[in-house]
Amino acid sequence: MKRIEVGRYYANDRVDIDGKHEKNIIKVIPSKPHMPDSMVRTQTLWVKDSQPQNLFINDWVEDLIQREATEEEIKLFRKTRDQLNDLKSYGEIVSSE
């Protein structure tokens, strides 16, 4: 895959230990100052079995992003994002569970 670009959408897929399909739909946003070139700042939508679970701000290692998002995935991301106000960080979501 070519270099990750700000404003574009990407996705990662995996199957969890229970056999459920999980996906991260990732929108790359501008990085924070002094962030390593190997990292990208994102808004990430976590989807499990086709159902949005959380949308949060996160940093990804660029090489771990698997592929470009499909049009359907981008539409789901935008629809979910439009329903929210402020985003929590991944750490805030994990610590509140």
C-alpha cells in the first residue's frame, strides 16, 4: 500500500478469540507536533459483527494499517461520526469500561 495520507480512510480486519469479525475504520487526521513519522493520528471507528462499538481518537503505527477503506465503510464512519460531538481517546474508553 502506498504512503498513508491525511484525510483518507483506511481499515484493518481481524477475527477475535470468539470468532467474531472486528474491523477498525480509520480516518487519518493531522499529527501532533513531534510525532514520529512512523505514527499517524486518527479517528478510529471500532466495528464488531457489523455494529459500530466506539469511535475514538488514536495513534496508529503506519505499517499496521492494512488497506484502504471501502465506500461502504467510509459511509458507516461518516454516519457514525455525524451522530457524535466530542471524541474520547482510546485510553479514556478503555479506562471507563
